[in-house]
Amino acid sequence: MVQLRDASTKSPESRPIPELSGGTPLIGHLLEFQRDPVAMLSRGRSQLGDLFQFRLGPRQFVLFGGPEAHDAFFSAPEDQLNAKSVYQFTVPIFGRGVAYDVAPEIMDEQLGFLYPALREAAMQQFARIMYEETSLFADSLEDEGAFDLPAAMNELTVKIASRSLIGQEVRDQVDSWFADAYHDLQKGINTLGFFLPRLPTPGHRSRDRARKQVAELFGGIMTERRRAGARPDDFMQSLMDASYADGRSLSDDEITGILLTVLFAGQHTSAVLATWTGLELARASSYVARVRDETQAVFGETGSMNLDGLKQHVTMQHAVRECERLHPPLIILIRKVLQPMRYGDYVIPAGTLAMVSPAMSHRLPHLFAEPDRFDPDRFSAPALEDKQHPYALIGFGGGKHRCMGKHFAEMQVQAIWTVLFDRFELSFETDFPAPNYGSWVTGPETPCQLHYKRRSQGRVFR
Ligand code: HEM
């Protein structure tokens, strides 16, 4: 394995980092990247290997491609490869004094408060919520028809996330105004916001107004909980009960900010992974037949969903993992190089942006056989393709910033499609949609309609 070392004066000589061909003097590779970033990065990886550089407008990037390079990227200390400088665009949404607005140690402490709310007992409760919300959605459909898949998954995951991750009181507001306010906040994540997050555009003004409304809602709920002495088992309560190492309790504004951080990190990404999973399964009828058999075997007796059953439902788990591989919602992850970093014979200079691309690396043919094919069995013995290297599959990141909601997200997507494929025949009549690279989280091009027909027999969940 290539070792990561500091680029100190004692380091051996370094070679120039290979440069991707085809850039133009003014904008570098910007147009090719906007058209199809994954094809561009794959071209670079196959021509130049683990490490290569390119320019997007004024910014110089270095791609770390393949599991060994991922290891170096994810293991680098924060003062060398820094996430905070890259995620500044989130500060107007999450708020001051939390997440990427504070020192990494404080962000770690803030996110650490949430781990108790993700323990096994809480996951049992989440499995029930996921099942109930999906059942409500299924019950709201006619016997036959079509629905807008990304919109449906967005709505469903907002309900699941607000109820499980924040609190029932917020879920109760989703059908009225909360979904709109959340949508205005989501629109704050755009290209302009990335470069000039505080520019007073109409979009940014709506974002700031929505942030204020959400803060008022969350603040009101916390006041009411304190007044009534209610202590539900959720993220909001974990934060209300927590205190920093120096003994200080969190302010309502900090709690709101941390809850928004988690909601943003977890909801849209989950909606997009759920969308891709539905699409892949809708064209894999023989695999769906196996999923349904397993649904019957695991849940048939009780007809209700629980965590233990989801853990036994391996065909669906592998389908979700295969969609994480083929369609990772975050196709690139970026850090700013604060101190020169050595990788093999190369030294990456400070000021560069370092990048890994789950979408590119997940299709490396030496790791994943026939990488463009949907084949969940690649994760079963004897293939176990994802086990070849700890950083072969990186759809949920790795190292100190790895996703804290991975199990929650996987379980959610699994629960949604276990219920929906049990209740409906699902298909689409168009070609399989291409990825829409215009958005920060990469879902399919829209419109993207899924046709459904209620199954008259074989239903497990009632
Ligand atoms: C399919 C759904 C999801 C995907 C694909 C996903 C993916 C990721 C990735 C790739 C990272 C690393 C980012 C980086 O290195 O720059 C990350 C971090 C994070 N995720 Fe997720 N995530 C998902 C769902 C969730 C959920 C449900 C939650 C909350 C329960 C969550 C909370 C977080 C948090 C708080 C971080 C930041 C951790 C840190 O920087 O220390 N994610 N996620």
C-alpha cells in the first residue's frame, strides 16, 4: 500500500503530478466536467493512474482515484486536508457556531452528542417509523397509476427524517408549511451559494427567511418541552440534554443548527439513493422475485417490519449497496490542501483542492467485475467484491468525516422498497434516466415517473 507521509524537507525527490489532457487556458476542464464529471475523471484515472491534476476555472484540483489513494485522502489530518474550508457555503443554512463554522474538534463534539440517538434501541423505533410512513404513502395511492419518483422519495424521506431525527412535533408540521421552508433552505445550496454564500440574491433572502422560520419552530418546540417536562427519545432531546466538555449546555440556536446539519446531510441524499434503488429494481424483475420471496420468509408471519427482520433481509440490503456503488448520491468529496501532502512520488501543494470520486472509483473494473452491471450478488460469498479493500466502496465517505447516518440511511431505503415492492408491481416506460450532474446531490434526470399496479396477491405487509 502507498504510504501517506508529510512532505517535509527530508522527503525524497518528487515528480510532477500528471496533468489531464484537454484543458483550455482560461477555464481548464470546466466544460468537460460540467457535461459528465464521472466520464472525465474515469478518463483521467485510466490514462494517468491514482493521482492526476486538472483545473476547473481558477481552481486547481488533484484527484485521488482508487482505494489506496482514498486511504491517503481519508487518513490525512484535518490541518492537512481540510473539510471546513470547502463547506463554508453551508454556514448560512446551518447557522453560526455549529458544524463547519466552528473548529473541527467542536464540530466533532457537537456531532458526538447525536450518537446515543442512533443506538440499537432507537433504530428499532426508526424501523417502525419507516414502515409506517411508507405504508401511509402506499395507502394514499390508487390501485393503478404513476407517480413522480424523485418527488415522492423526497416527500417520504422528509417525513421519516423529521419524525425520527428531529421530533414528532416537526413531522406534524410537514404537511403544512415546514416542507416549503425546508425547500427554500435547500435552494440555498446552489453554485452561486457555493462561491458567494452571503450575496443578497432573492434565493438567498428566501433561504435566510426560511432559516429564521425553522429556528422559531424548533425554538418553540424546545420551550414547550421544557415547560411540559416532556422528554421524547429523539435527536432534539439528546441535544437538549447534552453539555460540552466544559460543562456548558447548548443554546437553542446551536441545537437548531446541529439538527439542520443532520437533516441536510441525511435527507436529500437518502431520497436520491431511494430513487435510484427503485429505478434499478423496477427493471430487475428476476431479482425482485427473490426479494419478494425473502420478504415473505422474513416478515410473512407477523406482516410488520422490525430491525431484526431488516437485518435478515439480505437480498434487499445488497440491492441498496449495489445502488450506493452504481449511483452514489455524492459523486465527489473535496478537501482543501492546507499543508503540502506527499502521496507516493508526488507532493500536492498547499492551496490545491483534493478530490475523491465515489462515482468514478465504484466502476473500477479491477475491483468490480462488469462494473456497469446491476448485480447485488457481487456482495455475497464467494465474490465479496466490496471486502477487497476497506476503501473500495466509499458512497458514505471514510475516515474522520465518514457518514454518521449510514445505517439509518441504508435501513430507510431498504424499508421503503421492501414495502413498495411487496404492495405493487412497479415499472417505467421510458429509457433508464441519465444522472443529472447539475445538482450537488446527483439524482436522475427528471421527469422520472414510476408506474404502479397494486398486487392482488402475495402481500405480506398490511
Ligand atoms: C443515502 C444517504 C446518505 C449518503 C449517501 C451519505 C453520504 C455521506 C458522505 C459521503 C459523507 C462524507 C462527506 C465528506 O467526507 O465530505 C457524509 C457525512 C455525513 N453524513 Fe451522511 N449520507 C447519507 C445519509 C445520512 C444520514 C441519514 C445522516 C444522519 C442521520 C447523515 C449524517 C452525516 C453527517 C452528520 C456527516 C458529516 C460527518 C463529519 O463530517 O464528521 N448522513 N455522508
